[in-house]
Amino acid sequence: MKRTNIQEKLIKAKIKSPIKQVNISSIYEILEQNQFERDTIKNNISNSTEVNSINYNFNLLRAENIFHIEQIRSICVTYRLRFLDSSLFKGTIPEEAISKIRQIEKEHNTELNGYKILAPSKLFKLKDKDDPILFAPLGNGYYYLIHKWGNDLHPLRKLLMWPFKDLVNLVWFTIFLSLFITLLIPSGLFSKSTTFAQFGLLFFFSFKSIAAVVVYYAFAQGKNFSNAVWNSKFINT
């Protein structure tokens, strides 16, 4: 029996197919136009600028992808993230995100711009793999989530970033840590019996030492609280 030549079968299927045949030049024009559109989108992301409004067909938007700036700010402060112009992003925008933007532009017959990205601050300085999310503005403080890529955030990130949320949290963290360290000091280290006054004195010295380290680190590194840096464009914050 003669072996089946898949290429010949494909040619026969192509001849019988009702799909309109196109010549090489037409295919080239389609691919060239596709690449031009993708390059335009990449350029808009790399050179993102503020826009007043974009003409959307709101009947085609997915409600679960629409977020207000205050909702985004809340997440940024809780997890110590940044919400900045995509032009500051130093990572790589995946091709899947470009395809989604191209699809939205065709559906709404408009050109998107003013992109924002929500991600850890280090992603705006060097490449990494943590959870960036690409947004496009809708106007009036609302943003449309286009695409999320990379790995999810560490499950303990919210807890680890809790002390950096604001000054109150940092003070409570310093108190709890000082209390924990004081409890680790063996009883009777400085005398045969531990009194409440001795415990309070040890706690005071522990708190003062830890507070000094925290203050020194904050000023030396130029750090600030999450509620002040979530949309800051400066590195040393």
C-alpha cells in the first residue's frame, strides 16, 4: 500500500476548501499590517503619556476588569506595590498582552494610550518575574485591567509589608518585636529574680535599640511608607 503524503492531502484540502485563496502579496500585506499595529502598540506602551479620555464602547467592556484608582491604591499600600506609567517599566511586555490590546483597539475602533502598570518597585528598575498587571485608563479615575503575567506574589508578602504601610504600623511592629526579644532574655540574667520593673527596663532598652536600627535604615536608604510611595516615580522611596 502506498504511504500517505500529508503535504499532498493538504493541497487537495486547500483546493476543495470554500475559503478564498489569497496570493503571496496579499498575505505579505496582512502580515506587514499586523506587525505595524503591534509595533505601534509597543511604542505606545514604551512612551506612555497621560490622556484625557479614550473612546470606548462600554457595552464591550468586562465589568470585573474595571477598577477605581482608590481600589488600586489600597492594594498598592497593602502589598507595597507601585502603580506607574508603563514607560517606566523595565521588564518585558509579553506578546499575549500586545494581542489583547490589539483586539481591544479593533473592537472599540480606537487607539489606547496612557498605560499604567501595577508591580513591585524593583520591576521598575530591573527585570524580574513578580506579578505585573497592565492597565489602560477609562477616565474619571477608573482603569481597565488588560493583562496580568508572571508569578503570583509571595503568600506572606502582605504580612511582611504590614510594618511599612504607615507610621502607626511601624510603631506597633517595633513594640511587638521589642516585647518578643525581651521575652527571649533568660529570667534571672541580671539578678536572681525578675521583677516587673526589670522587665520594663529590658523592654525599654530593646525598644530603643530596635527603633534606632529602624530609623537608621529608613533614613540611610531613603525609604518611605507605602501610602506615600505607591505612585512615586523616584527610586529612593
